[in-house]
Amino acid sequence: MKPKLAMCNIFSDLEKLGKFAIDYGFSGVDWSFDLNTLPTTPAEESRWAKAVSALRPLEVRYHCPFYRIDLGHDDPREAKAAEAFFRRIIRLVSKAEGKYLTIHIGLGHDSTEPLSWEASIENLAHLVQYGGSRNVKVCLENLAWGWTSRPNLFEKLIRGSGAAVTFDIGHAHACESIRSHQHSIEDFVTPHSDRVLNAHIYHTEVSGLGHIPPDRIEDIEGRLAILQNIGCEWWVIEIKDIDPLLQTKEIVQEHLIRYAYSSEDVSKGLASHS
């Protein structure tokens, strides 16, 4: 399995974004919405969808890095407003013929106190169903803290809501449940490996510094092998500065070459003993 490598929408100029992606061998763009630039009228939405379609033949998937807009807020009014907002985003993605949308639970909070576990599962399930009616798969991303940073709770959220998974390998590396050896990286994906539709690729997340790229292949090789073993086909190099982005892409491609050779060697070995 050779995954598609994608980059973030790091340029506001779509012509520049598409040219950069193609020139540097990316197969897709992971489009993070910006609350400040969302289209607000049907006409603006149509213009936006038409503009994004110009990125073809690149595949485009979508991401909602929205702080403190929580489906599971313990205030029912806040939760209802969040669900309505995400439904609006799903309609926007559908208008652009998008098929995948990644969201979060608890992003921007430093405590789960404002959140309701029951409301999170129930409202996420409603959103997954609404996405399905628009042919958009709603994917939940694991964070570096909170419920989704604990593989056992992440699994319950996925199972209870029917959501698909966006597996962020940098968040997984940074979270306490992994650093304390309470869980292993694989625990984020093994209970639902068939649901892991997207991956975010970088080494780790550091408070105040953001996403840190790998220095060498050994930094992320084990996590990339997990993604290949479960068949995840969409790998977003989630770094927004050009040099670290391209450096990480080279490391990922080195891994893919190594993995292909090792798989070929295994196949030859099996054939020689048959």
C-alpha cells in the first residue's frame, strides 16, 4: 500500500498552492478552515467551492481546527450551536464535492470540565449521521490531551458515535498516556483499524512551539509502519513552514522506499519456501 501524501493549505493563493503541491510531488491538500475567512452567503459558498475545485487533480480533504466549538459542551445551548455550525461546514464540504471532514472534541480547552461525556458521544453520532446524508465521512482526531488522548476513551468515542478516525501521530507521541507507558501507540488504532481514514504526520507537538518535524527517519519510522500495516491511505504532512515540510516529506519517502524493499524481501522469502 502506497499512501497519498498531502500537504496543508499553507498558501491563500490557490493557484500557488496547487502549483507547489504538484511541483513537490504531493497528491492532495488537507484544507484547514479558518473561522475568519469562512464564506457566509450562498453566493460566497459557491464561489469558494468553485475555487477549491481548481485544485484538481489534487484530492482535497477537510479539517476543522476550531478552538472551543464543542459538540459536547455541558451547556446544551452551546452544544446545539456547535452542532449547527458543524452541519454548516458539512454542507460546505459537500458543495465542494468533499468526502472527508476531520473534527475535534475539546480543542482549545485545558480541562474537560466544560464538556459532557454523554453529550459528546450523542451529538457526535448525530453529526456522523448528518455527514452520511451528505456523503461526507466525519472523522475524529486524537489530541495530545483530554479524552481523545487516552486510547481507551478514544475507542469508546469512536464506537459510540460511529465516527471514522484521523490519527495524529504527533499528538500520540506527546500525550501523557503514551509517555507514561500506560498505553502504546498502537492502542489508538488497533480497536478500529478499518476506520482510520487519515493520518497527520510530524514528530511531536510541543507547547508554545507547535508541530516539530522529525530530525531523522528513526523518529517516526515505527509510527509510519503502523499506518501502513493498517492500510491508512491519506498521510498529511502537517507542517506549515516550507523547509521543515519538505524535509519531513523526504524522510517519509525514505521510509516508503525502505518499507517497499522490506516487503519485497519478505515476499521473495515466502516464494522460495513454497
